Amino acid sequence: MEDSSAVSRRALLAGAGATALGSTLAVAGGIAPASAESGPAGSTSKGRTRTRPTYHFSVPDNWKNDPQRPIYLDGEYHYYYLYNADYIDGGGGTAWRRATTRDHVSFRDRGVAIPKFTNANGDCWSGSLVVDERGTAGYGKGAVIALVTQAPGGKQAQYLWYSTDGGRSFRPGGDAPVLPNPGVPDFRDPKVIWDADRDRWFMANAEGQKIGFYISADLRSWQRVGQFERTDLGVLECPDIFRMTADDGSSRWILGISANGKSRGLPATYAYWPGAFDGSTFVPDHGEPQWLDYGFDFYGAVTYPHHNAAGAEDATLRRAIGWANFWDYPHNTPTLATDGYNGDDMIVRDIRLKRGSDGYYLASAPTTALEQYAKRTHRLGDVVVSGTRDLDVRSLAYDLTCEVTWNPAAAPANIGFEVCRAPGGGRHVAAGAYLRGPFVYVNRRPTINPTGGESQTPIDPSTGRLVVRILVDRTSVELFIGDGRVVHSHRVFPLEGDDRIRLYAHEGEAVFRGLTIREL
């Protein structure tokens, strides 16, 4: 994934590591890298970390950015991501690093699978992997094939890499691209799927303000068959296409992209359209996109299928993982000084396709296995609030759930939670609903954060109720509303003592029903 501006993101990575650290590196002291063996990503058996998240995935050291779609092999999900081992020293380029998981919460680091600068075509950027069960590419049945972007001489094209050892290591399948650049500046992030209806491979490729569609029998020779174009969402990146079975039993295709709608007052996260797909053309149900996240930090996201106990795909459930950062401020993080790394992901989500009054949509929830990592549960019951109420619970990492209710005829002006709250109350993140707006929001301005700001989505205050789930960790706050159609994910950096929680209902009364906090 790259930027088409004069100063590319790859150039930023080449020199920003040392610059971003500046004088803070001198006071960093000991660095405790994440343990590959010790439970939830981010935990460590080698020493106390200060900023690393407790239960979100984080890179062991240096840098990570784009997630790559995980594949399922031998009962495990293999997750690859872009990694730069030379980031802190100011070196550029990205490798593909691998981690494995069985429950989408605990990840085991497996090291680099594709080293950077392996051949003359340069480092490997984003792409996708498939398990070639039929051996169509010529490397044997079950070979793992990666289609990735490389840019020799600055010209982006798609190259084939292959693995015959279960995805542990890869070799280039030749020096020539399997999909050459036709002469455009943006030509990257290939996403490949097996089109079972037509017994062939299909690729969606990011090409500026277009997503190019290609077909192939062997993953080597590709024919262009169509495109999807949007001229109002910035440079399109990291496409995604898949089919799901909805809660009404129907089947719909989903086309997703990482897009930037900020010029239109829209998010810059994962945009998607439910629709119909015939193998070469995608027709969306509606012109305007929906968004998997309305916060500021859920970029380069990928989805991947759920497999049942027998190893078969379950079309009713997928999972999604997104990079907890954004290109407006990629190097702005205190984790460089405190823990010697820059790169977290938001929580892995379970996503399901649902039919609403206005059509189909994706509903997100933190992946189910997260519940197994609760070390202490506080069941506070129904809490009535008029003004503010400070809770006795203190934690830096937790999962908060409740239903907030109010009288629509006498609705309070503003209801919600101050999380990551400092002992003196100044620093915090506010997550709640301004009923006179009316909108739901996450406001990270009052705490340490990359850029400040507040994300907002509309709400209907006449319902008198709001189902809320908030995940808080050392570098993030994620707000899930209702059934998860609306999510706000934010990168934040509270201090170690900012572990308080406050409830508020201003200019009225609200009841926080079934308030439960699970420390993780």
C-alpha cells in the first residue's frame, strides 16, 4: 500500500523511524519486546511493558503496517503483515512477517516469511495469499501462493511468490510480473479469490480511483474483465471481495476497499458495498458506501473466512482485522520510546451480514474468544446517573458492556463514559451520545493522541436506549454501538495511571443497565 503523492509512504518509512524518535529514544531505557509464546498479543514474559497493548496484536519490534488476509492451514490461521526490522535505525522497506492463531486473540510469532529486498524487484508490499489446492500454478497441490506488489524502478506491478513448506518461507516465481503495469502510477494491493461458480481465479487490483477486475486459470496469466470506479473517495487501496450468507438466508457479494472520504465528511477506513457479482462485473445495491468503522484508525483492513471444526468455510461468518493507525500520522506514537516498536492492530472482529430496513449491512463484534481472557468481572447492575458518577473499578485493559436508557420526553443532553481517565480527571477519552445533536461520538482530544478530533455518527434519541460495548487497551479505544453496524476505533495513548472510569448524564437522568466490566 503506497501513496501516489510525490513523497511516497515508502519514502516516509525509509527515513522517519529515527526522526520520529528524536530525543525521546535517549530516555527510553530498557526495551521489552513482545513474547511470541505468552498468550494474548502484547503480553510479555521478559519484563514489564509500559505502553504495549494487553490484548491487541502488536508487532514484536520496530514497525508494522498493512495486515494481509490470513489463510487457514492445518487447524491454524496464518496471519502475515508488512514488517520493517530496520525502522528504528531509519532503514526502509518491508518484509512479510507471519504469526499464527487458533482463536484470533492469542498470536504466536513465527518470524519473517518473505525477507525484504530478496530480489532486484525490491521489497514486497501488500497483496494476498491463497492455498492452491488444485496446483494450478505448477508448484503442487496445496502450495501457498502470494500475489504481491513490487515496484522496481518505482513502477508498481504484481508478482508471484510461492511456498511449498506451509507458508513458512517463500520464493519468487520468476523475476517478471504476472500482472504488468499498463502505465499508471497506482497499481497495487492485489486481492485474489477462487471463483467457484466459474472454476477460475479472480483478482481485484487497486488502480487509483478504480478497482481493476482480472481472471486467471493458473495465477500467472491474467485477463482484465471489468472494473469498479469511484472518483469521490480518494486513492483506493487494499480491495476486498467475498460472498456471505445473510441472516435471512440469502447470499450477497461484498466489495470492500480502504478509502478516504474525509473530503466529503466521511471516514477514511474500510468502505464496502453489498451487491451482485457475475465473475466480471460488480453491481452495488446502493451507490453510497457503508463503513466498517467510523473512527480514525481502522485502515488497510482485511477480512477472512471462518472455518468450522471440519475445516470447511462457514459462509455466515467472517473475521476482520485492521491496522490501528492512519497515514496522516504514522510515526506519532510514544510506544517507540517506551517499548521500541510502532504497530498495533484493532481487535479481530466477527462480522455477519444482516438485512435491515434499508438493505444489507455488516455487523461487527469483538471476536468471541475474547471473553475467555477475562481475569476479573465486575457486575455493577443498573446504575442511575444524574450528573456524574465515578466507578471504583480501575483498569488499563477491559471490555465494558451495558444498555443506556433514558426518558425520550425528558432526555438528557449528553450521556456516556469517560474512559482512560486520569486520577485528577483532566485526561480522558469521552465515548457517548449527544442527544441534542443527535449523534454518537468518541472524542479523544482530552487525552494524549496523534491528532485530536472527534468521530460522530447519527442516532435516534426517541428510542430511549443505546446498547454500548467499549474495548479499552493501552493504545486504543473501540466503541461498538447496537449490533455493531456502527463502530468507532481510535488510537490513544493514556498514561499508566489513567485507569479511572466515569459515567455521565448531563442535564437529565440515564440508567446504565446491566453494566459489566471485564478486566482483560
